[in-house]
Amino acid sequence: MAELISGKIVSEKLRSELRDEIAEFKLQCGRCPGLAVIVVGSDPASKVYVRNKHKACLDVGIESYQIEYPDGISEEELLLKIDELNADTKINGILVQLPLPNNISEKKVIERISPDKDVDAFHPANVGRITIGNYSFLPCTPSGIISLLDYYGVQISGKNCAVIGRSNIVGKPMALLLTERNGTVTLCHSKTQKLKEITLNSDIIVVAIGKAEFLTADMVKPGAVVIDVGINRNDEGKLVGDVKFDEVSQVASMITPVPGGVGPMTITTLLKNTLLAAKIQNK
Ligand code: GUN
């Protein structure tokens, strides 16, 4: 049975360190770091994520401003709100929960957020900086995964890494961060041929494709480290990841559970980015 990589344990440790650093920031600057989170529409999953982000902020001493809009809000109204938050010195970080309704361009919204307040690291300026290794903010989920690998002493340098899924939020930046740490990365997606050959040759596999229990034991090299980014409901309504946990955990050396694996780390990195934004803006 593989060792469990617990995002809960690592998050608790990192959040306790953040709590101390934020208290120190408060002493020096006389105020808390502030994070604005905007959610549009009534997607239940988005609402849960946003609620969890709010609770996590309170837990470490970040002031969290939740802004909720109904489905019908216009793109212009949302963009004007972002302008207002960009100019507001109480707000150090701005996060617009994705996905957005079809009438609103995600590209326009992301590009409107000041790169200095872009704690998701989705703005093209920040993506470019990550690509050349000269960044302030790292994207929350991939950076959280690197923190997990570091905590559990998983060596990345020189290892074969397969990333399955090429989203802008997880897959693409994950490939960049593993490359920066000297991993040899194959970025796989729906058109990849002979995926199983690639995964069977990989020491680290990160799965982020949003397909319930996609990665099966026959695709995994014995002793590999498996990171599951997925959150799906299976046919019985049970919460499952993108990895068939029961069987892959018999082959892998280490594996993240769902829930309690990657999820808490995403939020922890958001908190870290918000503190970093506040420090940069208060220099
Ligand atoms: N939707 C799913 N993951 C994320 C994330 O990390 N940030 C934002 N803003 N939206 C998301």
C-alpha cells in the first residue's frame, strides 16, 4: 500500500507558519492583508470553493471580501468592479472564481486584474514571468503540488514526470514548474497517443483531466508517485478523483487521497500569494 501524501497535514503546518507571518505583517503595517473573491452565478461547486477560501482567510488572519453576483450580471459591470478593486488599497489580492457564465469573457476579466494583485497568477504578464522563471506569484494548484512533493522528500530533478491535462489553471503551469525543478516532463492530453507507454515510464504522474477514476493501476509503474487533482462524482454520487485510488494505491509508492490531498494545498498557496502581494504593495 502506497504512503498517503496528506495535503491536510502539510496545509496545517504551512498555515500555522502563515498565521505567524501575517501577525508580524499586521504589527508592522497596522492592517491585515486583504483578498477580494468574486463569484458569479450559482454553480454549487464554485460556491463551495469560495466558502472554503473565505474560511481559510479568516483562519490565518487575512481580511476576505466576498463579492457575489447573480448569473445575469454584464461583463462591463464585472470589469468596473475589478477596476474599483485594483484601485482599493485595502485589497491586496483579487480572485475571480472560474468558470464564468458564457456572456462574460474570461480572457478580458483575467487581463483586467492588475498583475500585482493577481494572486491566481492567471494574467498573461504573470504567466510569462513564470515561463522565464522570474515570478512573484505561482499558480495555486501547481505550486501547492510542488510544496507537497518537497514536504514528502520526493526528488523531482532528473525524474520522468507525466502531467495529464493541459489546462491553463493546472496542466500547463504544472509542466513548467516541474521543468524548472529539472524534471523531464511529458504534457499529455486528449490527443496524446500511447498514453499508457508514457505513464508506465514515469516516476511522477500528475492527473488533472476531470475524468472520474481515469488513471488505473495498469498505467502506473510500480513505485511511482501519483498526484490526483480531480474532484468528480462517480455514478453512485461518491466524491472521487481522476485516479482509481483503490487499485493505484497498491502499485504507487506515494499517492494523494481525494479529498484531503491537493485541494487544501491550492487554498494554502492562495493565502501565501495574498500575503506576498500585501508585502510587495507595502514596500
Ligand atoms: N476554478 C477552479 N480552480 C480555480 C482557481 O484556482 N482559481 C480560480 N480563480 N478559479 C478556479
